[in-house]
Amino acid sequence: MAGDSVADFVVPIAYKINQHSHNLWSYKADPPVVQAQVSLSALLRVFLRTHYQCLRAAAGGRFTTWALVPSTKGRRGAHPIESLWNGGGLSRVPATVNPRHDPSSRDFHADWFRVDSPLSGHRTLIIDDTWTTGSRAQSLAYAIKQAGAASVVTVVLGRHLNPETRNNEDIINRLRAQRQFRIERCVLDETSSGPSRSP
Ligand SMILES: [Zn+2]
């Protein structure tokens, strides 16, 4: 991949299973399911508020900009994540898609997104809904770093685990049995060895 030039930290709020998984596709269905939007919006806002200090420490200071992964499939209109959170007063980094790449590619592409505005010294918060391979979010983080950003922290609402991948089945079964989600926990402050860096 692209070493230090992708997100400094990736912070999944939860795994994408059960009702949460349903919400993550239905909130942007056509028409969107309003109940899913309300649930995800509350989850995202409360998480950001509860963990603002962790996120800010990971970024090395307060955020100055935020960004959303542009649709690679030509979806028009407002970005679905805007129905959940409006950036809390941060200015949004404009990014465009390079149509040369397969819209459903699962690979990192250094030139998948284009960020023209200079971001020298900026600390950018990327919000995305689902993390599967991270190809899109990391390609966007790369473009933002190339534009000069000092740090990028990515928060994702749901970490998707492919059940066909080795070891994931066990994790999924354990998560299904757990039934308890605690918003006061995050990957940045729960590990004794300090924050987990993105790969
Ligand atoms: Zn935290």
C-alpha cells in the first residue's frame, strides 16, 4: 500500500452485523429508510462527541477539515453521509473521482481521487460508512496527504467482515453472541499498548 501516506488512524465505531448492517445499506437506499438515518446519525454524533479527545490526539491537534469518500458509482446529489452529520462546522475537502478505475475495485489506487485544494498543515477527519478493504477511504486519505495534510484520521460506522475469510467466522459468531455495544469504548483508548495505527 502507501505507507505513511494513507490514514494515520482508522477508527471503526462498530462491526457491521445484525441491525447495524441493515441500517448501513438502508440509510442510503432509494428511498432511504429514515429510521436507519436517525439511528446512524445518533450513533455517529454521540461517538464523535464521546471520543473527540481521542480522535483529536490521534490527529495531533484539532481537526481543520473533513472529507467524505466521493461516490465511484456516479451517484448524484448530496452524499448520503450528509444525511447523518454535516461536518460540525469544519470545511469539507472537495474531492473528485478518476473514472479510469473500476468503480467497484477493492484495491488501493494512488490516483483514484483528486484533491486540488492545498491542505498544507491541515488535519482531516474522513467519515465513511463501511470499511471492507479500505481501498476507497485509503485512496482518498492518500490524495489528501498528497495535497499537504499533516494528518488524516478515518472514522467508519461499520467494519465489514467477510464471513468467507479465514478466522472471520469465529469473530462474527462471537460478536453475534455478545449483544452488547458500548459507545464509551473506542479502538483508540481501549488498547493497553496505545492507539492502533492503520496498516
Ligand atoms: Zn476513544
